[in-house]
Amino acid sequence: MSGPEIVLRGGRVIDPESGFDAVADVAIAEGRITQIGAVSPAGPSANLPDGPADVDAAGLVVTAGFVDLHSHVTDLPGMRLQALDGVTTALELEAGASPAEAAYRRAAAEGRPTNYGFATSWAQARMGEVAGFANGGTLADFLGRLGDPRWQRPAQAAELSAVLSRLAADLADGALGIGVLLGYAPAVDPGEYLQVAGLAAEAGVPTFTHARDLIEMVPHAAIDGAEEIVRAAGQTGAHMHYCHVNSTSQRHIDRVLGLVGRAQAAGAQISTEAYPYGSGMTAIGAAFLAPERLGERGLVPSSLTFAPTGERVASADRLRELRRDQPGGLAIIELLDENDAADRGLLMRSLTFPGAVVASDAMPLTWTGPADPLAWPPAASAITHPRTAGTFSRAVRLLTRGDEPLGLAQALGKCSLRPARLLEARVPAMRRKGRLAAGADADVVVFDPATLTDQATYTDSTRPSAGIRHVLVNGTFVVRDGSIVPDARPGRPVRAEPR
Ligand SMILES: [Zn+2]
């Protein structure tokens, strides 16, 4: 190997794994970090047409890029907003994708600025095997079908075995686990979920669950959504990852985390994630957004803002109309009140819970005018949930500047090392991510700790985070001097090696 291609010089280097936290140079060559310490100037490199890059990082933090376990983004501007928030790997694990191989192929053909990967999708497997819908299609197609009761009904034995075979085939193709949108299909038999978890246990990969309704919301539910995840971990031995505890638990976050904590203490493999916003966002056709069901979550029609039109939903009749005509249109849903101290406390506890990781639930842009996905920055007619652009900067800010602040290395670990560790047992690439050490993948974020903050809001949702100076993915700049590098597509696939 020749000399370094890039040297990030004199920054405060933080490695969440070793605890290394000191001023040092970081040398990068051939997509990996090659040296940390005092590094001589970068030499000429065949990989960099503009010559060697010696980057002054004095006063900046240099650390591992963020690994997002929960990103639904498939559009270039969405990925760029995530990169500008420090994300170097964005994985679609909760909804997932089936056939997974087709999703990997599409991402490779398009080229992505950030690393990518997919779990298989229980919902899409059911859409094929239970509802008979055609495979594939876009995310918009998928969102449009999400509220369709035909895929949500209890399965016959033959249908269930077809669903399980399809999930198994995707796992054999390298899918990172099984995404289970259970909360979108409340009529599904709890026994089916246990079989899906059993399949994950056999393959040695996690499940990523959007929980069923909690018993406080739906007293007649077949099973409490949190108990169901905990039970599956205990009965099958699978690693059950509990997606966005903040949004599905609402004001029951403490009860849910208490339950998870006791199960973890008893040896169950359960992990949790959260994003630091009080509102959620999903397809307006979702089962739990039916007008007659809003009360279960303490919602009214006007708790929903319909993204394609920007309107607050005025009435139950208007909600019915939107669900009928545009069921895949995304709506922002007020679940917790960010202006309320008690609700902010709940959000913080979902982030500070031991082992909890930061995950964004990032959403693709919704275009309220003509779509122009190649324009950068995105036009004002493009909107999303602020979590797409701001989750990681916001989480680091809140975790390090509150009443009981975490150390910076600890907060960063929730964004990089911990999510990588959740996957690394069966995903070799994850053993080289989430670390800032020689031999690690050169997925690096360089930021100004004094100015790092989210800037996206519900009314200005595509405003990139501030303070992120440089982002490298596999040793290639995707953000340089705070700006997107237009043609950079260094993202690589991340795949599992199932048992
Ligand atoms: Zn979800």
C-alpha cells in the first residue's frame, strides 16, 4: 500500500469503541483508516484526480460516521440530508424489502452516497403471498398498499409457510434480518409473529419490529404490543429489535422500557431505538389512523398534517376522503408534545435507556409541487419529517447538553458503535463500522462540536443540520466543507452472512 490519500489533520479524534479521545491525525487510503497519530503529509494518489487531500481538522471532532438502522429514504435528496446529518450508512430494516436481492440491485444500479442495506420485509412477503399483489414497485406503491386490509388478514397455513419461505430465501440472499410492520396488521395471529421470530433465531439475525398496539390503547388487542416483542425474545431466543420506542409507546414509554429492561436483565436479546421528536410520520392509510381509531392514541383528525397538501386534517370526513383517495400519502402525526416538559422527559428517557440507539425513521421527500429529485438543495415544495434531516445532530445535542449530559463519546456511540454492534454477529462489514481506528472503514464524520445542531423543523423540514463539516464514505468525501459533493456515490451494500 502506498501512502495515505487523505489526512484529516489535528482534529479531536474520538473512537467510541476504545475510548480514544485526543488530538491526532487520521490517515485514509483505499477506503480504510490506515493510521491514527502523527501522520506525514498525504502523498499523490491515483484515486484522487485533484491530488492528495490534507484537511485541517483543528478544533473539529473526527469520529465514526453514523449508522442509521431505520431509514426509509430511497431518494437522492433524502440521502443527502442524512449525510449532512453525519449518516454514512442508512439501512432499511423496519419495513425492509422483499425480494431483498431486487432492492440491493436497484440501489447498486442507482448509486448511493451512503452505504445501504435491507432486511427482508414481512409486510411485502405477505402482500405477495397473502394478498397476491405483484412483487416490487416503488416505495410509493408500497405506502399506497400499507393500509390495504387484504395483506393484513390472518393467514392460512399454506400462506404462512409461503411467507416464511420467502423470508428465508431473502435471508439466504444476505438480507440483514426480518423487518416486521406488525402494528400495521393488527389482525395477524400472534403465533405467526413467533414463527417469524423463530426463523430469525435460526438464521442468527435480528427482527426489527414496529410494535402492535399497546394494551393501554387497545384493551381488546390479542396481545400487548410490548409484551409480544419481549415474549418472542424469550420463547425463540431471537434478537428482537424494538423500533422507535418513542412513537409507538407515546406516554407509556416508561412502562415499555421497564418491561424491556426486566427482560434484558433476565437474558433476553432485546434492543431499542428512538428518535428525538414528538411527532411521527406514516402513510395516512395506516390501520391505526382510521377516524374511529384515533381516540386510542389520544388523537383527533387535526393531530394529522397531510404532507402532500400541507393541510391539517379538518374532520373525520376529510380523513376518510384522504385515506380513500391517497392512502399512501404521508402524514405527520402529533404523538407527544415537544413543548411539554413531561413529554420531552419521555423522549429523553427513550434515548438514554441503557443500550438504546439513535435511529431516524427518515422518510423520502414528499413533493407538494412538481418533483425535482436531482435539484440540490431541494426546492421549497419538497417536505419531509424533520427527523430525516436532523435526528442525529439533534440527539447528540440533547444527549450532551441536558441536565444529566452524557460524555460526547458516549452520545456518539449511540449513533455509530452501538448500532454497528447490534448487527455485527452476522454482518462482517459492521465490525469495521462505528469505529474510528486503524483498519476500520473510512466512514467518517468531522463536525464542529460548538455549532453542531439540527435545523430542520416541522415548517422548514429540509433544512440540513449545522456544524457537520466533512463526511466521508469508504474514504470518499460526500460532504466537504459543509457542502454536498454532487457526484459522489461511494455507498456500498451491507449484507449479512446468515447461519
Ligand atoms: Zn415504524
